[in-house]
Amino acid sequence: MADAAEVLRLLVAQNATVAVAESLTGGLIGATITAVSGASEAFVGGVISYATDLKRELLGVPGDLLRREGAVHPEVAAAMAAGVARVCGATYGVAATGVAGPEPQDGRPVGTVHVAVCGPGGQISARTLTLRGSRERIRVETVDEAVDLLAGVLKANIGEHSG
């Protein structure tokens, strides 16, 4: 599992930036990345869109998608990632949406999580997770998975976007 320091090294090596769109993690992905010294070289900001309306209004997640599927859906995570990259002017957008509990949401059980990364050219990479444990455990594992997904995308793109 990759860590935030590795992600930042990869971003800087590619002269790239990242922004985050978070729902169930409430800012933990951004906090994890910015805990690393020098994060300002690549981290531009983010949106905590805990409320469904903010996903639509701030990030541009299609309203019909939200009405049809609810906020916990892989297409919503992908739209959040693309939206935050656009809004923040970042090379990469990372997003997480899901159910940390204690109750199901939008018909999805606790532990259902979707993370996505939007890269250059709008390329989307995503993971659907089924996590177990406490609310806090689900949130921490979501952060780990989002950071790891971003690292994988960055490693795959090495050479394509470096100076």
C-alpha cells in the first residue's frame, strides 16, 4: 500500500498537482496528504461534499445520476474526481464516496465505498470496496485505498507527463 509521501514524490516528479473531493472521509484524504512536509508543491485543495446537493452544485455530478443511483455509486465517485480536478485546476482529482455507518445509505450497506481518480485527459481509474469494521476503520481504510489508487495511476503515467 502506497503512502502519501510516495504520492507527493510522484506528483512532483511529474510536475503535477492533485485535489480531493471527499464525502465519507470528511477531509481525511486531504489531511493525510498535507501532513507530509512539502505537500504544497503538489496539493492544491479540495471539496468536502458531505451533502448530496454539494456533489451536484460544486462538483458537477449530474443530478439525474444522483436521483437515479444516490450518492454512493461508482459513477458518482468518478464525476466527483473529474469535478474537483476541474474546479481546483489540478492535474489529478481524487474522490471518495460511501457509507461509513452506522446506518445504510441510499440502499447501500455500511462499508460500501467507491474511490476514483481522474487524471489527464479525463482518464478515470476507480475501485469499489466492501469494507468491514467500525465507522473510523472504514474511513481510515478508504483513505489508504484512495492514496494507493492515486499512487498506482501516477506510477502508470510516469514518463507521460514529466518535464
